[in-house]
Amino acid sequence: TWDLAAAEWGTPPPVRHDRRLYAAGPSGLLTVVHEVPAAVETLLLIGHNPGLEDLVLALAGDGLDDTLEQVRTKFPTSAIAVMSWRGTAWRDLAPGTALLTSVTVPRGAKK
């Protein structure tokens, strides 16, 4: 998945592959996120469902427009959830503390 996404950048951002992400549940995913250095300001987490969908729903205390309803209804393969959080250290990210700002499915809507 990352190789396909990285090909879209002229110079891809730094990457760290972590085997714990594969098929992890929300608590396992959050454990990995908590280990991200505080110097990292933006994080792209690539994982699988249902863990990733469950993590998004757990972290989102609120959402803009109908974003939460979109994720609750369907979070398909290749979906991207963008979240905002006001914390300063990833280890402090906790359920209900993020804002779900957008949900996108780059391959288009499934008919």
C-alpha cells in the first residue's frame, strides 16, 4: 500500500514499517502511535480493518459535517481519515481527543 502511495510524491516523506500494524486492533495501533517521537508533527498510519476503522471512531471525539457518520456507515479499502489533535506528544493521544476533519476514498465511491 505504501509503495503505491509513495509513488505519488516527488520525494516521499520518511517511512517506518512496523509489523505490529498488520491486522492490529485499535489498542495495538494506538500503542504504535504512542511510540512516535514528539518531533513528528504529521503522521500517516496505514493499516487494515476493522482495527483502523475502530481506531478512527475511538479517537474522534467529534467530526466535521457528516464525517463520523461516513465512517460508521462504511470505511472501505483505501479510505483515508484525516484527524486533527491539539496535543504535543503522541503518547498523550487518547480516545475522544481528536477531531475527524475529512474522509476520502481516493478510488472513488463504490456503486
